[in-house]
Amino acid sequence: MREVYFKYIKPVFGNKYIFAVVLFGVWMTFFDENDLLSRFNYDQKIRKLNSEITYYEKEIEQSTRKKIELQSSNENLEKFAREQYLMKKANEDIFIIEN
């Protein structure tokens, strides 16, 4: 049985060019600093960072819109202070209703 396998494997790996290509492929796939597993991990990190970039760009846009709205009038500023920081005037009572 071993002779049968050896008979077919020897011509393939006996050729120095095929052996060099196979060795190069194994080296680049598993042992190099830029192997396939590292490239896959880098691609995942890039995708994650790109999604974070889009998230933070949206957050910046919302914050800028809020800032412009607050600076546009004193009524908006007062509304924001009442809703976010529960501020009140001297003669008012605040009731907080939670769902």
C-alpha cells in the first residue's frame, strides 16, 4: 500500500520546482508575518473601525444640529435645560413621570 502512494507522490514532490512552489505556498499561508489569518483579522478590524467612523460622524452631525438649535433662541435653551437637567424657575414644582 505504501508503495502505491510513494509511486504517485515521488514524481510530484521529486520535482524541485513543484516542491518550491508548495513550500512557498505553505510558508505564505501559515508562517509569514502577513499570513492569511493575520490578513483576515486586519480586515475585520478595518471593517469595525469603518463602522465606528460612520457612527461617530452621525453623532457629530446630531451634536452640531443640537448646538445650532440651542444657540438659535433662548426658548430652545430653556426647554433643553428643563428636559435634560431638570432645571426650574423659582416658583415652579417639577413632576417626573416615568413609563
